[in-house]
Amino acid sequence: MLKISNISKTFNPGTVNAKLAIDNVSLEVKDGDFITVIGANGAGKSTLFNAIAGDFITDSGQIFLDDTDITLMPEYLRAIKIGRLFQDPLRGTAAGMTIEENLTLAAGRGGWLSRISHAQREEFKDMLRELGMGLEDRMKQPMGLLSGGQRQAVTLLMATINPPSLLLLDEHTAALDPAAADKVLKITKDVVEREKLACLMITHNMQSALQLGNRTIMMNKGKIILDVSGEERANMTVADLLQRFKELSGEALDNDRMLLGVE
Amino acid sequence: MNFADMGPLIQTALELGLFSALTVLALYLSYTMLNVCDLSTDGCFTMGATVGAVVAISGHPYLSIFAAMAAGMLSGLVVAFLQTKMGVESLLAGIIVNTAWYSVNIAIMGNSSLLNMNKTDTIFSILKEKLEGTFLASSYKLIIAFVAVALVVTFLSFFLKTRLGLAIRATGNNPDMVKSSSINPAFTTIVGLCIANAFTALSGCLLAQSQKSVNIDIGSGMVTVALASLLIGGAIMSKGGITRRAIGAVIGAFLFRLVYTIALRFNMPAYMLKLVSSVIVIIAISGPYLKKQFPLLQRRMNLRKLNREGR
């Protein structure tokens, strides 16, 4: 479904600040894959996501999504098939607009001059009820009044309201308090299972990196240095993972949050 | 000044307020909703006035209104194109277009900086004739201005709740979110600025036709005057829905003109208008900022005092 072949990206080329952020990366994601992505600070995890989503056009290589070449496709068109969540819960929603207005835009149904229909409102209400956050009674309130966890849950709803082919989760629970993070993660798992979405998830929690999903990739200095799945992954412990990182990269993992074991 | 003077005074303020309210509503769309400060407003306002005048003089009073609005849309398209497709900063795009339109507007008026419509049929002269002898005879300007504003407010309160309208509001709110909804923010910016500038041009066209003349300076400083009115309106109706805030913008335009007209009666020279509107904009924008800074200032004073006493 997603096929990345040999993409590279250098930021600030030709200057002293030149940084090879993605170094000849290839990756194939199969239908229904749930891949966790780990790596040190600045390893290129988010940059890889940005390349897939189209924040920038890569310098070389090609990206295919569902057999369509999306290498040069602008971000807003890729968004039809790629849903995306960021660490910052404020990024995915328009704070000054109401919950139902946000959902209407994400749903994108009807013509440009159509207004929210009664049926649509009921549909949104049912979806919000499923989140179990009491948001179904607050549909006319501005998004800005919601807590981070609530906003992230609604963002997830918006990203999957028209089921995408691929869901990119960039540490989307990292900025939430533990209870909210658990809740959002549970909603994420439910929706991924229900819609059978392929999913890439950046996490700094080594434990959940091994527990969640069916495959784990590790990045370092713009490259994918480890790609484990199946039995090998099932038998892996966090200590194994750290050891493998040391072997493969020649240095200890310096993700401060990972080492501290912060949720 | 006695109370007998107040009637015509309020009527003048209401007329001028409603004409400029159309520009204020344009900024309500571009500045408040789309979060673009469109500095081409002055040039676009003048363009609406010149195009409207030229078409009316050539004998098409009704067509002149639509021609002016079409010119405004074109002007908005140019500004939007520069900032979304040509990499020109949004503020700079407005300034550049504004400057360019100075030449274009003189060209539209046929190499002249002044056009006279004393003997021209306009919607104003037509309505005036029709109302002759009725009790509404003296309110023909007010009627046209009111109808135009009512139409624009109705349009906006409908339009901003459609999917396209929502997308335009979201573009001003969070462009990232617009992209993830598979909508191109460049597209919404273009549509928003085209519509807003159509209203700005309509505003210029109606003002020029109501005063039966247009000169090249008719729109100068309009963006500040309109912004001042918009911010006054926002202070009155900061909360509430789209329609309420649009009406607030109209009330702001009226109040601004009312205060200004009264000040004129108290012998404030007419040339002070622009200084006053600039000061209002400064107060309205920097007021909230200074208010936020105030606790820090207070703390600094207290600390200074403490340090002095400590020594």
C-alpha cells in the first residue's frame, strides 16, 4: 500500500547548516500493518512522516500510495488518503470554530455551498458519543474550550471520519496527561482495528513500541537501521532493543525521554 | 449646537457609516475571518468608484454596480494570486497592488484624476426621482445604503456557514487543519479575498455615485478607517455568532461616523479624520497587549521599590 523507495532530503543544502535528514530510505508498508517507529532525538522520524504527508517534496526517490505515485503530489491532496496526528493537540483543529464545524470540514461532504444537515449532525453526535467524553452535548462549543485529550480525540475522529489508507501518528499522546493518553491510545487502537487502517506511529515509549502493532522500525541519522516483526519482535525485550541500537549505531540511545522512561 | 441639528447629523452619519460599512464587512471577511490584512483596500475602493463612475457615465446605471463589484473581485484575485502563488508577503502584496491601482484608476478615468457625475443617471438619481414628493424623498441615499448593507450581511451570514465559508474561516484559524481536510488553503484565500474586495469596490462605487463625483483620493486611508470601525464593532459585539458580529461591524462603522460627524460640528477640522482613525486602530490593537504587559510593569515597579528599600 505505501511504498517508499530511496528517498532523501537535505535541509539547507549548500550551507554550513546542511543536514541530511533522510538518507536514502526505503520502506514498504503492507495493508493492515501497524508499525511503531522509534529512534533518538533528531533521527529523522518526524521528517520521514513529513515526507510521506507532503510537508516538503523529497530531493530524490519515489513514494507510492495504493499504487499511485504521490512523490510530487501537494500535501492537501495526499490528505485524502493520509490521516495525520501530531504531538501538539492544537495543530489538528481550528480553535475558533465549533466542534461540529470542525467535523463538517473534515467530513467534506456535500457541495461547497451546502450547510450542515440535520442527518450529518446526528451522525457526528453518534461518533462523539462513542468517544465517551461527553462531547456529544457540546457540539456548538468552540474547539478552544476543550482539553488537550479531548482535542486530540476529536482530531483522531476528524482524521478517520473518511477512513484514510494510512494513518500517521507522530507521538500523538506525548503531550497528554497519562489518563488522557491511555484513553486516546485506546480510541486509536479501536479505530485502527475497526477500519483496518495501515498505521505508522512514532513513540518514545520502548515498551509500547514493542507491545503495540505488528512491526517496529528504528531510525538513526536519517536511516532505518532496524526493522523487526513476527517472532523476532515477539521475543524482544526493551533491553534487547537498546542493545540492538547500540550495536547498529555504535552509540547509546540518547533520547532523553526514552531513557527516563517518561510516559 | 441644538437638538434640531441632530436629525440631519445622524442621517449623514448613518449614510456615510452604511457606505463605509460595506468596506468594514469586507475586512470582517478578510481580516477577521481569513486573517489576512488586505492593504489593497484603498486602491480597490477607488477602483470600485472609478469603474462604477465610468460605466454609469456611459449610460448604464445598474450595470455600473456589478461592473464595480467585478473590478473589485479582479483586484482581490490579483492580491490573492500574488500572496498564494507568487511568494509575495501578504502585506507587501496589498501595498504593491495599491500602488499599481493608482495608475490604473487614473487610466480608467481616462487620464484624469477627477470625474463628475452631476448629469449622470445613477441608481441614486433614479431613486430620487421615483421618491419625489413622498415622505421618503430625502432618504433615498439611506435606503440604497441600507439595502446594500442588509444584502451583504445576509449573504455573509449565510455564506460563512456553508462548507466553503467554514473552509475560509478555518484558513484564518489553522491552515494546517484546512490542508488535512484535503482543501487547498490557497484556494480558500483566493475566494475569500475576491468576495471581500467585491464588497470594498461596491462601497467605493456607492459612495462616489451618492456624492456625484469621484477623485483619485476617494479611497485613501480607507483601510484604516474601516479597520477602526471593525475594531469598534468588535469591542461592542466581541462574543456571539457570525451574524451578530457582522452586525457589530456595521454598528461600529456607524458609530465611527457619528462620533466623527459630531466632532466636525464641534469645529474639528475635516482633515483630522485619518489621524483619529489611526489612533483608534492603535488603541484597539495595542490596548489588549498593554493590558497584558501591565502586571509585569507593576512587578518591575514593586521590585525596584523593594530593592531601594533593601539598600
